[in-house]
Amino acid sequence: MNIPALQSIALSVRSLTIDAIQKANSGHPGMPMGAAELGAYLYGVELRYNPSDPKWLNRDRFVLSAGHGSMFLYSLLHMAGYDLSLEDIKAFRQVGSKCPGHPEYGVTPGVETTTGPLGQGISTAVGMAIAERMMAAHFNKPGQEIIDHYTYVVAGDGCLMEGVASEACSLAGHLGLGKLIVYYDSNHISIDGSTDIAFTEDVGKRFEAYEWQVLKGSMYNFEELASLTARAKADTSRPTLIILDSVIGKGAPSKQGTSGVHGSPLGEEEARKAKEALGIPLDQPFWVAPEAYAYFKAHRMALEGEYQNWQARFEAWRSANPNLAAELERWLEGKPAHELDLPAFKLGENVATRNASGKCLAAVAAAWPNLVGGSADLTSPNVSQLPPNPDGTQLVFGKENPAGRYIHFGVREHAMAAIANGIAVHGGLRPFVATFLVFADYLRPSLRLSALMRLPVIYILTHDSIYIGEDGPTHQPIETLASLRAIPNLKVIRPADAEETAVAWRIAMERTDGPTALVLTRQNLPVLEKADPDWPYTMALGAYVVQNPARQPEVTLVASGSEVSLATAAADIVRKQRPELAIRVVSVPDRQAFYAAPAPVREAVLAPGSLVFVAEAGVAQGWEHLAPPERILSIERFGESGPGDKVAEHLGFTAQAFADMILAQFGVR
């Protein structure tokens, strides 16, 4: 281990951090300056990667969970040889830069996941480690281990305060993810000051209780970093937390060790003094030690040798296992093993859309053997169980069955979604997760990152309205649909019946550039007759015609999910009193897609000139684009405990109430 060279790398991390943040007049210098030695060790010694092939299947994954310290990562990626120039670093935190304020997946080569919201990175890394174990169990052969990488994390005090990290790390310990190694940058400082003001627990004991190996050492001793990492790797049955005492902002003479260096530039005077104290040339902004560049040039050659050795092993494995190699290619490309054969449903059949979804999930799992996932302790209510494998092997993933596909996440919604993100960014697997719709609020920050990173995670969200009944207002989502529809790039589909549910699953599996939420009922719904003969294709545009009069409609009833049946019942009531009215009923399973559809499509569905009425068992927010408040049947308060139909009647949300709203517009009281 070339310690002088590693010291030059660490010094260069501090140099680039000081100048990039000072130039941007924005950023967090404390973490990169305080943990520079760890970065030098990881990228200069420990990690296996190839800057020329950033998506190499068997690369080690590195996650900067403390994403506010992004200059730590950008500095190292630049020196290591990734496509990240000094000019890119000079544009730190500027619009269009490869160096955004926090690491963003898909923006910067070498960044494995978006981090910044504290706790997300370490939780996502648990998903990466799960994916590695699943892929290795499926594709490795004795003596032909083509997937055997590690997942490394640098986390800070803030990451370990956040609840999502506790959820994820608890599960990681239960699963015995021995290839997950977390370095805890323990500098005892947060934005408000010393962590002692709010965080005095013994983190090591907590992680020991999680069934992790816990080690301790100094951030600034390279031999100790190597020894601790070797001990972490030697324990293959437990993930490892390495607690490293550090000094935030190390090298800033008057600010190091204080909260003042956490999230603000050093300032010109402190920056100058820091450079003088560290021996960084004052006349060379964005200086990198020549020894650092030289070291990484030689190190890349060594890494290239390891990369080529792996390529040779991979080719030998491919030759010996052609069918398995073809399967791996399909998995990496996201292609099914065979044509998707979704279940059919009979007209008039009463099926809860969660039950229809369960049948569809079985069909999808058969077509995509790389579909993996599970539920937050709601497997039966979510109807998210997978059928047994054809060969009779167990499906549940765990220590004793790493080839399993179904994950029991426990009551950990937030970690479940973050872990799904990690599985997705790892590559090769397609994740789904399941819980009640109302608990989407528990996982929303991770779901938001699914959308931000454009990850094709599928969210099965059941028990979608007041009709779940006796569980009461705590479990009856009122505002949740509207809040989910507000997330950019999240496709929210609320099918009206079993047939729509099957199409929704097809749409979800065909989507590769973002997450999809399938919003499903607990109660049975009739399979509806559809007036539009091409409805499965029209549905992909967000809406289609369910019932159509013989002449131009005067009234158009719009609804989603279970309320489409309510709308058809209301239409029948209205026709009995005003048989001369021409009424159309429209299902809108995907409101965002419908709003985004070309104007001629929307006009064809809504019948220009007709009076539009809307019904949805939730807040009206967003439906105002189609109808004024007096023509929207919604629920603007929390629900009640009782049988679903009685709750709906109590809240005035019935087919009769919808019919009365329509008739009132025509002078009928």
C-alpha cells in the first residue's frame, strides 16, 4: 500500500472540495475534508471498478449515503479516471453540471444511486446487497463465480439518525448480508451543532443488536482501514459497520470540528488558511497533486487486469452455460422469458382488483423469472404472494435460500421502497413492493426517489378507499391518491375492474423509465362491459369510454377505480327519471396520462359540449380540470369506522347521491 500516494489523494480531495464549494458559494465541505483518507483508501486500494465500463456487472458498488458531501465522491471519480473533468468540477452545483449538489443517478458516471435525503443511501445499499446475493445464487456455478462483488457505504451521523436506516439495517442483519460494509463517519457534528444535543445512543450496540459485526477505528490510519476492511470481509455471515472517529472539516484551522464547516463554504480567509496549513498551492485553484494522478494511472492498469481476468472467467462461464448466459442477458435487458399470458375474466364476474392483481402477479412472475419483491407484512391482504417455482424450490429469500424471490420486509414500508430502489439500480432484477395505499405516506420519500431516478419499481397499493370499512379513518385513504398523482414521473393506475387490472399490469411491466403504482380495491367489483372495442389500447392513454349512448352525449360521467361502477349505477338512476338524456360513462384509470394525451384524444373521450361530472372516493384536487366543484362527487374529510357501504352512505358517497347531483343540473330535485 503506497501510503504517500494515498495521502496525496486525500490532500487533493480537500483541495478540490475547498475550491469547488468556494466557487459555487454553496455546499458542504465538512464531510469531504473530514473523510478524505477513507475515500483515498477506497478508490485507491479497495474498490474494484473500471472507469471505462462504469456499468460493469461485477463492479463493487459504492454509495455515498452522506450525499451532502458530494465533493468527496466527485473528487475521487475525477482522479480515478471516470468521465468527469476538472471543468465539470468547476461547474459544481450549476445548472446542467455533471456535479449536482447531491449525487444523482444517471447524471454522473460512477454514481450508483441518488443520495442526499439522509438514510436513503444506506437503505438503498441494502437492496444492492440483496440483489448481489440473489443474482449470485442464480447464476454462479462452482468455480465459476461471475457475480461476487461487495457493496460499500459511507454514512454519517444524520444517516444513522433517520428511521429508514434503522428499518433497512435491521433487515440487513436478519438476512445476514455479509457483503455489505458500512463505514460510519462519526464526526459528532450535525447542522445544529454537536450531535450530543439530540443523539447520544450507542450506535455500535444498536447495530450489534441488529446482528451486525461492529468494528471501530480511526479515519486517518491507512493500515487500520485496510485491517478493518479485511475483518469485515472475513465475516461472511453478517454485514459490518466500521465506526471511524473523524474530525469534520479536517484541515480548516478555525472551523474544523464545528458545525460551521458542515454546510457552508469556508470563506476566502479560512480557505486560504486551510490551504496554507495543508500545503496546497495558493496560486493553483482546483489543484490536484501530480502524485495522485500518477498513482491512479498505474492503479487503473491493475484494475484493468482484474477486469480482463473477470471477462475471461465470464466467457468461460458463458461457454459452459449457454442457456444460463442467455437468461442473464434477458434479465439485464429486462425482457421476459416468454410472452406474458395474463388471466381472463368473465363479464359480470365480481372480483376485487387486489385479487385480480394477485392472479396477474403470478402470470408476470412466470414470464419474468427475475421479478422479485414482497410486502410490508401484508402479503395476504395485498394478495402479493408468488406461486411456487415449477421445480418446487422455495420462493422466500433468506439466509438459507439466497435464490428465493419473495422478500418478507416486515413492517418496514420505508425501507422496503428504498431497498427496491437498490435492487433496481443494481441491475438484472425487476422489483415490486406491496402495502396498503394509506401507508404510501410511510414510504413516500423512497417512492419519490424511484421517480427521480426513473426506476421501474412496481408499487402494489391495496385497500384504496373508504370502502375498506371497519378499519376506520386511519386506514381509509382520502388524500393519498391526489398526493401520489402530484409526484412527477410516477404512473398512478387505479383500475375499475379485473380486466383493467390485467391491462394495468401489462402497462407497468412494459414501462422501464419510472415507477408505477397500482391502486387496488379490497371490495369486489363487477367486470364491466366496455363500449370501446379497443379499450385496452385506449386505456394506455389514460381513459376510455365504458358506456356510450346511441347519439351525441349530453352528460359524461367520469370516474376512476371502484367509482366507475358507481357511475354506471348513477347513470341507470338518471335514465329512469330523464330517459331523454344521452349519458356517457368514462373510466380514467390513469389521470396523468389522460391529461397529457393529445387534445383530440381527450375530446374524443369526453364528448365536447357535454356536461362532465366526476366521482372519486377521495379529495377533488386535480379533477377541477374536467368539472367545477358542484359537479364533482368527492370526499373532503376523513372517513368513519363501519361497514364500507354504511360508511359511504354516512358520507353521502353513493350512486344515488351522484345521480342527484346530475339531476340537479337539469332542474330535478
